[in-house]
Amino acid sequence: MKSPQHNSFLARLATLLVRTKDETALLEHNYYVVWRLFIATIMLVGFGLIYFPSLYRAMGPNLQYLPDVVLRAEKWHTIYETVPGSCAEDTSDFSSCPANYHNPALWKSPSNRGDDAHPARVRERIGKDFWIGVELTSDIKYLAMGKMANRLVIGWFNASYRIWIDGQLIMSGNGWYETEPVVLTLSREQLSTERPIRIAIQIFHDGGTLNPDTMNEGNKEGLYSAHGFDDYTRVVMLMLRTRPFILFATYVVFALTCILFWLPSRRKPEYFYLGFYTLICGFNQARLFDLYWSGVNVSTYQTTAFFLLFIEFGMAMILGLAFARLRERYIAGAFFLVFAVPLACVWLANSNADLQMLKELARDWAAPTFSLIGALVCLTQAWYLRRQGSTHKARSSQLVIFAALLVVMGVFEGKLWWFEDGIFKLVWKGGEHLLLLFLIGGIILRDFRQQAKKAATNPVSAYHLREIAPEKLSGVVVVARLCSQQEEAMDSKVDRDSEGQIWRSHFFNAVLRMKGTVIEHKKELLVAFFDEDQCPIPIRSAIAAMEYLEMTTVASASMLFEFSGRKHTTSFRASIGVGHIRPTWEDVGGTREPNWEEAGDSTPFVIAARLFEMEEQVLPAGAEGENSSFVFMLTEACEELVRQDSEARRHVIAHDIPAYDKHKQSYQVSVYRPGKKTTIDQVA
């Protein structure tokens, strides 16, 4: 067991290391805010200058992600019919095979991948095969030799395939499960000969997708140099791994942040819906990982993709409904619709191709439609608030901006945007959505910040600002009101208000001076609390505050007499209740306001209120005409005061007087008169 000296040393050490309450309060000073922001800015700018040039060189305008020698879609000839017979690894003896070098059927075919009818004709081949082929003529090879471009990038297939070069089978595979693009390396001898290089590809439409010949997204197939292929590989890594992972991680962190904001503010469901929406966006990015889609079958992927896309677009609408503060039952109905519709579509779909078609329809039409519905609800609410007056101007402006961002987001998701191609799309695809989410989140979190700022500027006690509010505080509650008398009536209401404001400031000063807390200040009544943890003898601190209040009240009355020429004899009435209270929060018109309530089995607020009703019953005859201030308390509280401070006996003008409240309940009451002295023996 540790010695007391050791424990004492640790306690002193902990006291020296931990900042005090005064030091904690100083942390809000601009000095600490500025220097912290300065350090963060230096780090951001400094490391930005280190990283940005390298990233710009790697992914900037000089990035060569297009082939050195492009083989446009028109150069890839097609055959959309099943060829009789079979094709061996060596097609020399199979003259009817389209891969045969001397068979002109494929190389001279009038149809090609650039035809507008190509997608429709490919869809007709579901469950069958079709052929595509390209002929590298001497002109193409000459260009490739000049640029040292010997890597032929074909791309990806969403179905089984076989590839022949000059009639020789060189590779085959099941394209859906492959994470790397198909790349053929041509030798210098092949490029230097005058004989054309003929590449034939047989595609079996067995993957269940609408576009089995995705390849390199059209017009990006071609020959790359070593440098160009390095850039191309970098872009592929960005699209299939780096970008989806970064966006997924960012979405998840953003979503969790929004949900954490919602937990202490559960009456703000828009925080939760923004977090849920962002989480769906994150999972939508995760499905783009090559490690995911290459590990599941086409049916699972298409189902997941359609389901996530539809829910993502539907959640954009629900986010708009929540931000417009629509009734919860309507939001619940929309929630059911958003989840029920894709489930029904998946159940009714007959094939993977149907699911892919539904996914494209959802992207093209559901995204802008749902976003438009959410925006219209926000605009309707903004219009209504505008008609209510200028007090709702800020809220209506937020709704208009929110609606505009929803529309923009729907346009982006609906493919109606400007960056249809280029490195900008490759790098930022999905990022523009994140940017819009940050803007929408900024609007919602700005509302949270305004509420927090409002709470900080309101008379919120230190107890309400604690992370965990105390369940019970023991001490003394003081309720006070101003009683004003003067020789002549005041000239105007301004005089009365001025006198009240002065007295209220004296009350605040008196309470704070004695380490108390003002917990309520209504128009007529002021309420203070003296915590026994802050004040060793709360009843004594409360009476000391009333003595100081009496002194300042008399002094201000003298000043008013010198100023106005009329004699002011200002006094007040106060009552004391001893017991337990606790801080709480209550909802007033959608805003959390600080409040207090009684705790345990004591009723200090009730006792303090009842004592005011007994003034006429307990004051000695003639006391009301003396224009003095009086403090009412139960006899037990008075006796405790006298035990702690013998001088207090001389201020008690009534002791242990029986009195009754409006409910005929009896109390034993004592009266304390601050400022003037008597003896308790005279009133015993």
C-alpha cells in the first residue's frame, strides 16, 4: 500500500500539471485561437508546397493517358454472327475461322465498333459469340515505331474471350474476374515488317452484362510507349484503387462525424440523414474496388450497384425533406419507398442485363427526379417562411441554397455535366459529389454552430456547459424581487425601467461576488443558487450577497436622489430555499434552452415561492412601512445561519412564526432584515 507521503506527492504533481479553471477560460482568448490556426496554416502550406508539385506533375495536364497511336472504334471491324466450324490455336488450317490471317471476312467487314447500331447488335448476341478485329497497317506500324510504342492496350472484357495475333492464339480469359487490362506487347520485328498485323478477338456474350466489350472505354485503345504506358497504368490504379479507397474513407469519416453531431442533438434528424446518405455514397464508392468486383459474380455486382445507386438518389430526396423539417411520418413513408422500390425491381428483373439497364435508368432519371423533389420541398418551405416576416430570413436563405445544391447534385449524378472526358473526370469522378456534400454539410453544421453560439451567449451556467451534467447539486436557492417606493410618481416608464435595470445589475454583482450563480432572470423575479461545493457555508454566502445587495441598493437610491431631486427609498424582498437542484435542457420551439429543476426529495423552488405568499403573516406590525428589505426563510435555515454566524442574530426581526400558504399547509418562518440590526432575543 502506498504511503500518505507518496499519495500527497502525486496529488501535488497532478495539481501542478493540470490547468486550472482560469487557464481553461483563457483558452477562448483570440491569442490562443490565432496561434493554433497559424501553426495549422504553416503545416498546410509547407507540406502542400512539398507534395503539390509532384502530384501536379504526375496527374496534371502533361499526363499521357491516351495512346501514342490511337486505334479508333471505326478501325475495329465486327462480325455479329456465329461462324460455322471452330477455331484452333493455330488457324492456318481453318480457313473459315475469322481469326485466320488470310480470311478477309473480319478485316473487310463493313460493320465496326464505331457504328451507332453496335450496342444494340451486341445485346442481340446474349448467350452467343461475336467477333471484333483490327488490322495494324504499315502506316500505323510506322507511327508506332517512330514513337517507340509497342504496347497495345485493348482494355477489359465483361465476358469470356480469346485473342489471336496473325492466326495464332496468344491468350484467353474470363474478363469479368480480371483486375488488369488486356495488354499485348508487340516485338520490334512485328512492327518493322511490311506485313500487316491482324488481331482477332472472339467474345462470348456470357457475362450477363449489356456491354461485354468495354475494352478501354472506346477511342482509348491503341499503342503506348514505355512512358505513356507508365502514365496509363497510373491512371488505371487511380480509377480502380486509389480514388475509390480515398473517397470511401472520406465518406465514412464524414458520415460518422455527422452521426456524432446528431447524437447530442436528436431533434435535428437532418444530421443523421446527411450521415446516412454519405455512408451510402461511401459504399457506392467501395463497389468500384477491383478487389471487390473481381471477387463476386456479375449478378451480385449488378444487384448491389443498382440497390446502392437507387438508395443514394432517394436519400438525397429524404435529406431535402429532413432539412425542410417535414413531418416524420412523411419522411418515414419516403424511406419505405426508397428501399421498397429497388427491392421490387431486383425481384422482378429477369437477368443481369435487366439489372444493368435499371442501374442506367436510375442514374439518368432517378437522380435528378429525387433531387428535384427534395429541392421543391425546401423551396416551398422557404417561400412560406419568407411570407412570415424577416425573422425567418436566415432560415429561408439556407433552404434556398440547400435546394440549389440538391439540384446541382442531381444534375451531376444524372450525367448532365460538362466533363464527359479528360483527366479531370478521371481524377475527380466522385469527388465533385463529395464537394457538394461538404457544402450541404456546411449549411447543416452552420445551423448547429449557430445554436451552440446562441447557447454560449445566453445566460447558460457552467453546470450546463459540462460534458456530463450533475445529477444533484446541494445548496441554497435565493429568489428576489424589487419593491420600489418614492415620494412622487415617476415621470415615465423609462424611469421605472432604469431603476429596475440598475437593481438587477446590483443583484448579479452581489451573487457573483459571493461565488453564487444566477440561474434565472425573468422580468420581475431573479433566482440565484449558492452551491455548497463552491461556498463552504451556502446559507451564509446567500445572506452575505443580500447584505451586499442592500448596501448597493441604498447607495444607488442616494445617487438617484442627487440626479432627480426626488427621494428614492428602494428596497427588495427575497426568500431562501435549502435543498437540491439539477441543471436540465428543455426544447422551446425546436431550440434547446437551459433550465433547472428540483432534485431528490427537497423542494427549494417551491419553498422559496411559498415564502413570498406569507409576507403579511410573518412581518412584525409596522415593518412594511419602514421601506426596508426583508429575506424570508424557514426557521431551520435561520437557526443554521445563526449557528454559523452569531452576528446574524442581530438582523432577525421575526423568528419561528407560524404561517400558511394558499394550500393551508403550515410553515415555521423567520425574517432577516439586511442592513439594520436587532436581537433575536427580542423576537424569540
